[in-house]
Amino acid sequence: MGKGKGQAASGGQGFEHSPVEELTKSQAKVELTRLMFDLSQHDQAYYQEDAPLISDAEYDALRQRNDAIETRFPELKTANSPSSKVGAAPAEKFIKVAHARPMLSLSNAFDDEDVKDFRERIKRFLNLQDEPLAITAEPKIDGVSASLRYEQGKFVLGATRGDGQVGENITENIRTLSDIPKEVRNNNFPDVAEIRGEVYMRHDDFAALNQRQEREGKPVFANPRNAAAGSLRQLDPAITAARPLRFYAYAWGEMSALSAGTQEDMIEQIGAWGFQISDLMRRCESLDDLLAQYHAIEEKRATIGYDIDGVVYKVDRLDWQGRLGFVSRAPRWAIAHKFSPEKATTLLEKIDIQVGRTGVLTPVAKLQPVTVGGVVVSNATLHNEDEIARKDIRIGDTVVVQRAGDVIPQVVSVVMEKRPKESEPYEFPVICPVCGSHATREVDSKTGKAEVARRCTGGLICPAQAVERLKHFVSRNAFDIEGLGEKQIEAFWAEGLIKSPADIFRLEAREKAGEISLGSREGWGATSIANLFAAINMRRSISLDRFVFALGIRHIGGATARVLAKAYGSLGALREAFRLGQDRQGDVYADLLNIDGIGEVVAEALLEFFAEPHNQEVIDGLLNEITVEDFDMPDEGSPVAGQTVVFTGSLVRMTRNEAKARAEALGAQVSGSISKKTDIVVAGPGAGSKLVKARELDLTILDEDEWLHLIGGSVPE
């Protein structure tokens, strides 16, 4: 989305602030690597540590820059790109629920040009010529996403979105909402129906709740969304029942039958079934109509009575939605047009330096508390030293801060006329504040440019890095050990109980042998110790993708870990491939690069990790304690699941994007190059060198009709 338009990103190598269309390929690769790292840090801080370091607006701007670069250089997109991630892992205190259909996020638009691009992408994907494209527009409510499942008309399950695949079971809490039907008696209501929408709180109800909290001597809530989220996740449903929560329906999940063929008609039908729907939803035939509805809703933002942060656009025809399908984190047929963020001015009192698990030194601005958009904030991320220098941010400055949503803001600019006369430029530390080791900026050997992040060189001798790596190891998307959170990791590390991941699984044996005594620690009784050991033992078997992610390899997020698990199948095969791949000229290295989404940066990070003897020792130590399961290939009923497919030449019956999307949905891996590991080559008119190579390697070659027959699909004429 977007075209760059000179939008500043958070780096400082010079070209990061250039329009995307002016970037060279090498510059784009360097910046995508930095954006992937920055956004990964922010995802971890927000989703796993509940300590966000960036505002919604700044986060959206970074994603927009990332998406714009990937659009211009699609060959540089990796499987662990920020555009492949969604949501957060479910909370530990609730039973987990697998969604029958994923609850994904939405891509964002920030201006009129982005909305125009959205429409044009859809028309190109579907190869629409003069056929009209109708799109609905509705308010984007700032609440908590929830899915309501009905069977035979009765409400049986309520769940949060979670990470999109697995959510939290909040059935009893959802039952307390008065505007959610507990039973739907309607002849055309499907036998199985999942109604999806947003749990929210109106402004007047929020104000009354905070007044009651104050009278009772309890903490007040920062904003309606916080209040809704906290109320919905209570272990005691009686507390939820006492909170003024409401529900707006705007979508559906699994449905045994659909009673309409368009988005507009389906939402009207959901309203007829007794669910609250927005009366501001409109069906728009043109770009001008969409933008007019956006501004009409924006004008009502202050008087609408509840928080909204944008307008959502959705392709109206459901059959077109089906053809468009999904990318990894969002539907192609929908987008959120965000409103502008809110700003305020305050004093920057100091700058703290935090050290992450990969040694990155991240500056955080400590602000004189200020209310921005109804929320009191006192911290803001400064990203890195180049960003500080570019904006010339100094301690003691009066700064403009900006936020959009429910997170820590960004520092937008300095009010120069209010700068103290004695102020001095901020000097970024070159020594790690935790361990005293040198902090350096690595230089890319190919570009000669210094990496945007400054890193502590202390490695495992740096307590901050060692502790952060252990926190990552037990985090929700990794080993997910209940009861072993950040505070416990920090305490166990300080006491010498846990120094490596394998030590976690040795705690019980050491306790029984009398080597340690958890019971001597304050607050640890027999029950809590038994619960901890039980939680650890439940994780002695783990899937390959979660294991790879848990290792904390640089640049390897959850999506890339799954790609690797799918490609190699077992830990043994993966380790052997990376051993042989140390020969950068061999076939094994070439095969690694041929995996869709694995570029040189990711490949080098993997090979460097597995070449380090200490890392091999960590893995061997873990394998003495746990079992890593082979990758369980999804879509086993698909004839192409697990196979590598290459499309070459022209396609007649569908666009190239649609063909790729359908293949991936069936569990196939789509590659852009031919190798001996390619299983199927789909060749259309005009196929050239790839077809020649496929014949030389004696690969299976299909034309478009043969491919469609194989996958059991067809495309309308």
C-alpha cells in the first residue's frame, strides 16, 4: 500500500527517508531488513511483554513503508515479513480455542491514494475491465474483536481473536452482554453460524464506570477500549456482567449456509437475526463515493458516542471475496482507512536505554506525563541514535508527541523556540549500560553501510541479552510455559537457577535431588511448585516450527520458522541442511535460497547461528530433555500439499496472483525459480528458460487446464 511519498521511516542511513520509487534494490534490501527487525521488536514488546514502545500511528507508518518497498521489490519479500503477522497469542489464564476460520487483521490505508491503489489492485487481481466494483464502507470500531458461535440457533462459544488461529474461550463472559442473542429463532439462521464483531463501551457508559471506580477506591481506566478489554477478560463473569459492554456485528466466520451473496445483504441479514449492526454502513460504486463516506463518518467521530479509528472497506460481492482470498495476515478484499493521529506537547525529561535479546540498544523517551487523545502517556520510543540525531532530540526539550490507539506515542518533533540555552546534543552510549561491553554498529559487507541498530557485543555474558533470550524461549509463540513469565525468569536467572533453556527442564530433577530448593523462596509453596513442574512437563514435546522460533535466531519470526519447518520436515534434516549449507557455493545453500521467503539476509542469519558451537550445545542440551515433533503437513487431502510449484509463462483463466494464492491455500509452496526440488511446473504460453530447465531436470510439467484439473478447481469463464 502507498507509494512511499517521501515518508520518513525510523532509520538514519539517508535513503530510509527517500521516496520508495527512488530506492535502489540494495538499499531496499537493507531497509526491509531493518524494518523487519524494528517491527519484530515492537510486536514482541506489545504482544508478548505487554510493554509497547511505539504508537499505532508510528507502527502503521513503518508497516506502510515496508509494504510500499515490498510492492516495488516483490522478490525481496521474506516469509517473516511484517506483512505476514497478525494478532497476539491467547492469554494463559483462558482455555484456548482454535478458530474454524482464521480471524485475521486488516491492512491499512492512510490517504486517498492508498484507497485508490486498493481498488486498482482488486481490479487487476480479478482482471476486471468495465465491470463495476462495489465496495462497502463502515466505521472501524476501536474495541475488542470477538467471535460468537451458534449451533442449532443456540449460543455455545465466545472467543477472542488471539493470534488469528487460536483465541481465548470467554463464553461465560460474553453471555453477560445484554445485546447478544442467547438463542436465534429464525428459519433461515444456519445450523452452524459464527457471528463476528467488536465488544466496545460507549463514552457515557465509560464515564459512569470510572466514576463508580473512583467512588469505590478502585483504579480508573485509561480509555473505553482498555475498559472493554479488561472487563471481557475477567475470570469472574460477575465482574464482566457489571460492566456496560456492547457488541457490534460486522462479519462472520464458519457458516453452514449463506443466505446472501453480498456483504451488504449479509450484514442486513445479521441485523435481522437480532444482532446490533452499524447504521453508517454504505455500498459505494466509485472511489469518490468511498472517500465521501469516509469523510462523512470522520465528521461524526466526535458525536457518534463511541470510539472509532477509521473506516473499513470491503468488496461487496462474496464470490469475489472468495477469489481474492487472503495474504498471510489479512484479506485482499478489505482494508482499513485510518484516521489521523492525535498530538500534544510535553517535556522530555530523560532518555533511557533498553537492551533487547539480540543486544540492540533501544532509546526510550521519559516524558512529563501528558494527556493525548484522552490517555495519559509518559513514555515514547526514539527507535535509534540516527533518529535522535535526525530530529536533534535533546534532554530538556519540549517535544510534540503523537499517538493513535492504545499504545505509547512517538516523538514527532522538537519545539525549537522552547529549547533551553544550556542544552547539548544527546550522545548515544557506545558502552552497554547493563554489562559494560562495547556497543557497535555492524557494517553490511555488500553495501558498506552501518546497520541502523547499535548492539552490545557482550553476547551471552550480557545479563540483559541472556535474560531476554530466556524470556523469548518461554514466550507464548515459543514454548509457552504457563507460570514461567518475565518476573520468574529474571528471578531464576539472578539466583543462578536457570542459565540456559535446558536448565528449565532440569529444575524438577534438581529439586528432587536437593540441589535447589524452590520452596525456600518467598511465595512458593508446594502447590505452586507442583504447578510449575506440571506446566514445564507439558512442554517436553513441541512442534518443529515453535522450536525453531524459540531459539531466538535473528530475523526468524514465527512465519519464517513455519516456512523452514515445512521445507525440511524434521529437526534432523534442518540441522543437516544448515551444516552442509556452510558451503555457500553448494546445492544445499541454493536450495535454502530457493525457499519462498528466505533471502540472503535470513539465510546468513540461519547459517551463522548453526555454525556457532555454543548454539549447537544449547540444542543438544535441549534434546536431552525434550522431543521436537516433525512438521505436520496441513491440508493432507490436497493433491499438492507440501509440493513446490513454479508458474511460468502466461495464465489465461486466472491472474498470476490468484493462481499463487490458490496454490498456497492448498498447502503448496510457490517458488519463483526452478530447482531439482521443484515438484510441479505450470507452464503457460510464452514460457521460456524456466520451461527449458524443467525439461532438463525431468520435472512434472502441466498446462493451466491440467493444473486446474489436478487441484479440482475451475475459474468462471
